Amino acid sequence: MQWSQRLIILIIMALLVTACASQPAAEPDEPVRTPPVFGVETSRNVLGRSEVVQTRAAELGVAWLRLNSVRWDEVQPTPDSDYDWSVLSGFEADLQQARELGMEPTVIIRGSPHWATVVPSNCAAVKEESFPAFAAFIEALVTRYRDEVQYWEFGNEPDADPRLVAIDQVYGCWGDIDDPYYGGEHYGRMLQAVAPAVRRANPNAQIVIGGLMLDRPETTDPTKGKPERFFEGILRSGAADSFDIVAFHSYPFFARPGYDHDLGLFDPEIIVFDDRWGSLGGFSVGKVKFLREVMDRYSVEKPLWLNEAGLVCHSRDDQCDPELPEHFQAQADHIVRLVARAAAHDVRMVTWYTLNGPGWRGAGLLDRSQEPRPAFVAYRHMIATLQGYRRIEPVDYGQPDTIEGYRFLKDATVVDLLWSRSTMNQTVTLPADQVVSVTTLDGTELSPSLVATSDGLIELPIGFDPIYLERLP
């Protein structure tokens, strides 16, 4: 190549570098795509075998599916037995359906065999001397499903002591009442033992801490230990580099209609009330604050998932369904508030338990016949209306004491999700030519009921039930 040609190429390259460097930095309000938070869980081996649940899942349009499906004790019942993958045929059917429906699966690993646990129950911590066997199983499992599963959750509600539940329960049961950190350090050492196996099997896989029950921020009953310190125990063990996501659960009890169950504040009108998290901002926001404060103390920053949530009855399913129809309408209000608040506080995924009905203590989005309950309809409308949002910010129309709201920014419009902080109606006023649509919790169009004033403004009533105001930015 002649020197003159080289010189020309160098000049062109310099001009290109200068042009790139002179480009302005991205503005904060430019599109930043955030994966949608919307998720559900289905009962074990249901999605793959129930066409009606498959149809409902497709109608709902969620992005995430949580599966409580893989049990070590079934795959390897004895220490010398080969892995029996055939026992996961139901799980594989669920997995296939999830992929066909466009849902990202997250999978729980639970049910340790008695030969590997500290007490004879599959709802118990794995013994340290059995960590190598557990890690070997995990590596084989993650390798087998490396193309189908990228999120692996270790246990379900591990902050439970096996002595407090019946043998062989669905909980994680890594808890220890007698330990100052409730067994969290032992769980953390397990994560350190299995994380290398996961990384070898699939470098892209994400390790999720088993969704924490996190019943209350401060346990005062001395006979129950300190389960709220379980997560801190994990960090004290030095396991911060051995997991990727912190998950937690939220289950307030139904009290009455017209009550914000997520906040859980004391209400003298309610005989049975739930104020476990009220002082910190409620079940969703309060637990987010609690977990982030613990992480801050250890200089750790991890994404949060609210990967199991519901509004449940005090009574069991068969009593809840026919006796408390108002409970199901309250669930519709609750699911919208819960998801909006969590998403606005940068919780990356919210999972309702369960999609299929009737659900635990009446919390299924579907009933016994797998027909939609009000919460299903509300969730479906929420997902459809907010699909494609790229950022969330609070909005209150200058009435922070009376109106709570969140603005979901989309490409061409914004959607303001608004509700009254009480059962009293409030009013917001805005130019009529900015309004695209106004819909209720279930998707009913509200436009005919709007009051247009003579000067081109619209007065919009805001009640306890959330509404969606889509408008031009």
C-alpha cells in the first residue's frame, strides 16, 4: 500500500473517531428498555397437561413463569443411585409449554433426600458433608436444561425451621431457631459450594436465593428465633458472589373491601388487621427497604424479585371460595397496587401465586373450573395497557396526600395508573386534547363519564379502585 493511501485511511479514521466522540451523551429520557415484571406461578405439572390453563396463560400474557418442579430426592433417592430424569417428565412438559407461550421460566430446586439432610425430612438443610453430592447433582441438572432454563432458585422459603412444619413440606426449611442468624450462614455456604457447578454448567445461568418468607421485620416471640436475620446470615457467610438475585414473598390476609392490604396499616374498623410491615411502607415496599438496608450494610447490590405474592383468606380454600366473594374483588385491587409499587421501586419481577385455581387459600387467578376471577381480569388489563413501558415514575397531580399514582412511559404515550388513598373520590383536571383513553380496573372504557368543562379541560374522578389514564406526554 502506498504511503499516500495509508495517509488517506488514517485521516478518514481520525474523522470517524472525532465524529463519534462529538455525539452527545444519551439523555436520561431516551428509551431504556426494562423487561416487564409480570409473572405467575402454576402448580406442579399443571401447565403441561391442562389445555384450559394453557389458554388462560396465553390470554394473560405474562413474561415470567415460576415452576416449583425439581426435587433432588426424586431424581436421586439414594446416594448410590443414578439420576432418574424420567421423574421430571411433567416438569419438561411445563417447560415446553412455557417456551411455546413466550414465558421465561424460573425453576425452584427443592426436596433434598433424607440421606443428605440434617434431619430426616426433605424439607431440611443439606448437610455440609453432602454439599459435594448436591453440587454434582446441580451441575448435571443445569447442564441438562442449559438451553431451556436460565434462572435457578435454591429452595422455597428457606427461612423456615423444619421443626415448625410437618415433615416433607414444600418449604425450604434451611432455618434454625437456635442460630442467631437462623441458619442463613449454612445456606450461604451451600451457595458457595454449588455456584461453581452452576457456572461451569451454564455461564449465563442466574442463581436466585430461595424466595424468603420474611414474615416480619422483627420477631418478638423468643420461641421463634430471628428468621428475619436469615438473609444477613447469607451475606455474613461471604456468599455475595455466589448468587445473582434476591427473592422474597408477600402474603397479607384479606380484611375487608375498600382496604389497602399491601400497606398493612392499623385500621380500627378492622377486627383482624395485619400491620407486620406497615411501619416500613407495607408488604411490597417495606420488604424492599428492609432487604436493601441489609445489603447496604454489607456493601452488596443485587436485583430483587417478589416471586410469590397473593391476598389470602384466613380460612382454607374450600371455605374461602363461596363465603367471601368480596375477597376476590379485593384481590383485583391488590394485584394492581402490588405490581405497580414493586415495579416503581425497581423490583424486577412480580409473581402471583397461582394462575390455576382455586389456589392456596383462594388466591388463584382462576377458580376451580379455571374460569377468570376479578384479579385475572385486572392483571390481564394491566399487562395489556402497560405493555412496552420503558420507565416508571411517581405521579400524584399535586395531591400526594389523597392520590397515589405511577406514570408508565411508553414510546408515544404515557399511562398514569391512579387511585385514591381512601374510599373518598378525588378529582384531577387536565386538558381534554391530551387524553387518549381512560379505563377501569377491568378494562371498561370510562370516557363517556368524563366531565368536560367549557374551557377545554376534563375533570376525572379518581376512586379507590385504580384507573388507567393514557395521555399524550
